[in-house]
Amino acid sequence: MAEQLESSAEEIAEHAHHSALPYYAVWGALVALTFTTFLISRVNLGWGNLPIALAIASTKAGLVVWFFMHLRDARGLNRVTFFVSLGFFALLFAFTILDVTTRYPPTNPPNGFDKDRAAQFFHDEGVPHHSSE
């Protein structure tokens, strides 16, 4: 029992001496990635905009989970649960992309999403527009 108390005290002391420097560095990286997302949104890369935006968002989410949610300090089941969840999310995302890319062509809009046509059906507030005509 004394050994168990000593090991617990050592673990508490080990966790108590964390420096704030990594948190400031991660915060700086998050700000830089947010700024990068803004800059990339202003450039038309065609089909490349979405993958780049998703990669930046995933990197930011990974930094938050790893450092601010202390997954780097977690052991065992917490890490397994997180990575299994990521795996299921990747499957969901992959099957959605597979579904959209393999659809019968007439089911997809011919020119993609049309803002002007969508504006005919919705007000600025997002409430469906019903005319009495």
C-alpha cells in the first residue's frame, strides 16, 4: 500500500510541473492555421479547396484534442476510444464521398449549387418563402 501511495504521489508531482510554453505554441499554431484557412478561402483552387480546408480543420482539431484535452497524457482506453471513433468517422466520411461520386448522373444538379436559384426559395433569414401567387 505504501508503494501505491508513493507511485500516486510521483504521478501527481510529474503532472504538476507542466510548462505553459507548449500551450502558447499550440495557440499560436491554431491562430496561424485559422489565418491560413481564411487566406485559402479567398483563393479559387477548384476542387482543391475542400480537401485543403478539411486538412487544416483536422489538424486544428487534432492539436486541440492532443494538447488542450490532454490526450497525450491519457493512457489505455481513452486513446483507444478516441482512435476507434476517428476510424468510424473516416468510414462514414468515405462512404458519403463514395455515394456522392458514384450516383447516377441525372440525380446530381447539372451546374452544382446555384445561389441565385436557392435565393428564390428562401428569405435572407433562411425561412422558406411561400408566395400567394
